[in-house]
Amino acid sequence: VDVPLIHKFQAGYEQGVKDTDPKIKVVSQYLTQTAEEGGFSSPDKGKTAAEGQIEKKADVVYAAAGLSGQGVIEAAAANKVWAIGVDSDQYKQEALAKYKDYILTSATKDVASAVYNLSKSVEDGKPETGIVRGDLKSGEVGLSDSNPKFADDAELQAAIKSAKEKIISGEIKVKSS
């Protein structure tokens, strides 16, 4: 869906890809212009979009698309290319179990920790107010490592660890647009 939040996902992903290998071509596509058109809730739209990208030789598909991401993952598995999920560990999703061998990782947000931290701040008499953002340092966002092919790739894990440390230290500024 062509909205500012998804632009942030796109900017960060593209930055990471280009930092890894500037020669890689990233193809982006929005399923709809607005959420009301079903862009976050239509696995069929996700599947069709992913199939189109795979036909153009995409070897990894990354979907920041809510429920529509399930269709992206289905298409990735059918075509034996990697999928990267969003929000929760898609590898552990029961609805996606038959596709999990093609779910490389997921960009995750730990909503439970965020809710706990907010509740704790209230209980402690120092309620957090305003906008509170989770980040890599707090562990409230990250990458899942449930897929053994991802978790056991020492070179990949070393590169991720290095990038994570540089992001936390401020050496790498993650783009948001």
C-alpha cells in the first residue's frame, strides 16, 4: 500500500540491499494506493504481485503487506525463491507452515515487550508519554532466525551482527524515505 509507513520499510530494505551489493536491482511495487482497496488484506494480490516480480528474475521477495504477505510467501515457495516476512516471525505462522522452507527471515516488532514496558512504566508511577519507538538497541525490532538456513549461515549472521552494531552506534543511519 502506497503509504508513508510502507515507504519507510522500502527505504530501509533498499538501503540494506545496496549496502550489501550496489549491483543488486530492487524492484518495488505497491499492491494498492490505499488500505481500503485491500492492499493489506488480500493474499491473492500479494501472490500476483510476487509472481510478476519473480518472472522479472527476483530471487528474494520482501513484503510489508499485512495479510497480503501470505500470498507473497506462497508465490516465493512455489517458485523456490526466498521470502522475507514482516511484523512477526512468518516462519512460525501455522498458516504458512507448508511454505516455511522459503521464508528466509522476517523483520519483526516485539509488540508484547512494548506493551509490557508501557504497563511497567505506569505501574512504576512514571508513565511513558508521547511517541515511544522500539529499536534494535531495545530489541523491540529485529530479524527472526527461526529458519536454520538463515540462522546457521555464519557469513550472513556476521554481516547482520556488524550492521546491527553500526546501526545501534549511529555509524549507519537507516533511511526512512
